[in-house]
Amino acid sequence: MRIKDGNEITEDERLGQWIGSIQARSGDLPASEAKVVALLLTDPLFVGTSTVAQVAARAGVSPPSVVRAARAIGFGGFTELKIEIARARGTTRFFAPPEALAPDSTSATVLETSIRAGTDALTALAGAIELPAFDKAVDTILSARQVLVFGAASSATVAADAVFRLRAMGVTAIGIADHLSAMIAARLLGPGDVMLAVSSTGRTATTLAVADAASSAGASLIAITNQYSTPLANLADVALAVGGAPLPAQMAAAGSRLAQLVVVDALVAAVALRDPERSARAERAGIDLPDIS
């Protein structure tokens, strides 16, 4: 890996960001196009050096499906996709998810796999996140009367962190872990309120139900998820997709959770920078006062 001077990124990082942007745009594709994108994510070098017919044969789809897949993820066609692969190259190590851990994996292997999953997820995040959407999310939070945050399963920990961090910056944030209670709270929201929904898959039924209730009540909906074009991303007013490659079962939640936490960190930092007076008031409110009773 060659390190560049200043603020420039390394070649491995550039490739990881490019793959992250592809993964973020590959949600809810038709089966044939999804097969092409899966091949692209696992072996981009093959796709970049092959013809449409060769890619179609290996993916088990028709040649038109290859072209449609390229267009579905944002390219003008297969030729443009190959050009972008060539631009993203420059390293012999293409971004690829770690292999599944075996029962006899050593502690060193487990640790290395976990580190790589997190590192690759954060690299992919830089290519997946869309800055206009991020800016809109910050503005939406700054103008919110209150922010209801919800996430289920592994996303619940990200939601809880978001509540704490937003409160620390002076935002009136509400976190409700119970699904039914969250549904009631979401239905009581209205214009001027914000719902922040966290879901790695963008398909979690409970999260979708709470998000839909909030949106139907007139609240603005911000989604932190892995991919665009998923049900949650499509429902949201602002979707913040973190990208990242599919991971084995042991690591499935690890990488995306780290990337989601970084998005929360960035949102909170931007809120603090744009409204320093409110952040200062929140900081003073959090200072422990002496007990004078």
C-alpha cells in the first residue's frame, strides 16, 4: 500500500471508497442484476477486464442484465463501469470481505478479522455517504422541536448512542427501546419533529413501522442504513447510507455498526459547530453541581 502526502488518500482507500459507493447503491435490485453486482463486489478485477458476455456467463444471467445492472448502480453503461474500475485500480489487493471464521480460528485470526471488518467499513463509508444528504440531515436536526430515535436489534445500540450524543449537544432527543411505546410516540409527532431511524438492512419490520408512523404524522424522517433504495431509505426524507460489503454471519453487524456510529459522531459534531451557543448551554447543564443540602 503506497501512502500519499498531505490529505490525499491511499490507493487501497480509494478502491474501498469506490466499492462502498457501489454497495450503497445496490439495494433492492432485481435478482439477475443483483447477481451481476454481487460478482462486481467479489471480483471487480474480473469485471473490469471482461466483456459483457463473459460477465453474463459467470454471473449466470443474460448480457442485457449486465448492462441494466451497470445503469442501476449509477453508470451510463457497462463501458463506463469498466472505466471507473480502471480508475479505482492501482493496487493488487481489491477490496473483499473477510472469509467466514472457522470453529478452530485462533484468537489472532478473530481479532484480525474484526479489525479488517471495521477498517473496510469505515473506508467504504467515505465513498458511500452523500454530502448534500448529510448537510440536509444536520439542518433538519438543528431546526427540530424534538428528535425521536429508534433502532432494533444490533441497531438499538447505535440509536441509544445517538440519543445520548444529541442530548449532550442540546438537542431534545428521545429514545424508546420498546416497539409499541415507540409506535405511540411516533404517532404523536408532527410537523417540526424529526424521526431518526437506524437499520442496517433497511428492512427491519419494527423499525419500518415506527418510521412510517412518524412520517405519516408529519415528522421529517432521517434514516441511517447500509444501502439506498431499500424500503427505509425510500421512505426517508433524508437517507444516509454507509455502504460496506456483505460480511459473513459472525461479522454481519460489526462493520455497519461502526460506520453508523461514525455517522452519528459526524452529525453531532456538525450540530455543535453550527449552533455553538446551544451546545454550550447543554455542556453547562451537564456539569455536576455540589450537593449543598
